[in-house]
Amino acid sequence: MRTPVRLIGTLAALLVFAAGCNDGTLTPSTADASSSPGKLKPPAAAGDATAALAALTIADQHPMTGYSRDRFPHWRSAGKGCDVRDVILKRDGTDVKLSGCNVTGGSWKSWYDEKTYTALSQVDIDHMVPLANAWRAGADKWDDQKRGDFANDQTRPQLFAVSASANRSKGDQDPSTWKPPAKSAWCQYAQDWITVKTYWKLSVTAAEKDALTDMLGTCA
């Protein structure tokens, strides 16, 4: 799923955290489109991510009052009868089979647990920063349009095809209470989490920041 070209996108996103919300474009970025599914890129130095993490606001979680997944409209249409979920399944899979543009089969390597899956029922699309976590970190103050932009964001490292079991185990937890089962994924997971929270100007808790710092310690 990851190749060195993804490093460019990740580091670039860390440098533009003040740029504001995304433009809602549903076409995958160049980095995403050219990535090799099921492959982690080599771990990067943690310096840029550490600096970005230090710049994030530390705050207590906001209450869940008014939260609903419907407040984060997804999956948006990607044209020709497809939605964003189809786009991510196609991007992250190998030997993908289509009916029109709907994904009906293929093979997916879940980088969270380093296992390969061939049944669609075993694959979920994970939001790197879960919707409920985003709500508690500041998205409760957004309008539904911006929440929809976040839920369908293909430009940041926010959407991945991973094992359903890992995704459902994660739920809406942050890294202080859930980490990928494969420790080899921790460096990249922390970098991606920080990239998303940085761009969308979401806060972190003190425990979350400590966990992310520990995970960055696994980077080469």
C-alpha cells in the first residue's frame, strides 16, 4: 500500500497544516494514484512529524452531544456510479475485479496487521482519524459540508482499505488506547495520524500526544 512516493505526500501535508480545509476534490492525489497497494514505504525519520505534533493543540475531548456518523456525509459519488469507497478499494487492491466501476473482488494487504484478504467482507475502509474522534477534537464546530470533506478526504493519508477485524477493533479510539497489531506499522501510523490532525487543525489529548511520541520512536 505504501511506497517512497507516499513519503513526499505525507511530508508535504505536514508543511501545509495552515492551508485550511480541503477543496472536496475526490480524485486521488498523484501520490495516492501511483502507490503500490499493500506495501509499507520505508520508515522515515520522525523529525518533521515530531515538529508537527508539537504544534498541535492539546485539549480535553469535546462532548459527544449531537454526534452522528450522518453528520459526516460519506461515501460521496466519484462519478460513473462509483463512490469514494470504490475508489479506495481499487487504489489499495491488487487484481481488482469490477462490475462497471463497483469493486466486486480482488486482494488486499492490510498494513495494520500484515495480512492479505481476498473476500470483500473481510475488508473495510478505515478513517485514519475516526469520525467520532474528529468530533471530540474540534469537528463538532464544523458544518456538515466540511465534515463531509473530512470523511471523504483522499488527499491526506486518511482513507485505507484494511482488515475489517482491525478496523472494528480500532473503532473510534486514538493511539493512546489502540495501535495497529503490527508494530512495523506504528511509525507510519503515527505520521499519518499527525498529518491528518495537522491539516484539519484538530486537537490531541495529552495521552494521545504521549502515545504518538512513543510510536514515532519506532521510526528509523
